[in-house]
Amino acid sequence: MDIVIPIVTFIVGGIAGFAGGVYYLRKQMKNMSMDNKQIQQMARQMGVNLNQKQLNQMNKMMQSMNKKKK
């Protein structure tokens, strides 16, 4: 019995922490808006160089994601 309570507490705490983290991340992503310069910089950090057409597609995709979440 002495071992069960800490294990259950650990599991419940892990689940609650994960759920809280997911909620916080989704909230931050919903409020995030990026302009073309920021998108281009993020893509360069990932090793991708976007042309203007790809940049416009990414911008439209992010705007549509924000509209769906509202």
C-alpha cells in the first residue's frame, strides 16, 4: 500500500502535466501570427529556402489554420 499511492500520484501528475502542456501549446499556436519575414526565417533555420510562391502558400495555410481554430 505504501508503494501504490506514490505510483498513482506520479501517473496522475504526468497525465495532468501532459494535458496542461498540450492546452498551453494549442493556445499559444492559436494566438501566433507570423509575417512573411518570420516564415522565411523559420524555414531557413530548418534548412529550406522558400521562393515567393511557397512563401505565399505557407502564409495562406497558417491563416486558414487560425480561422479554423477560432
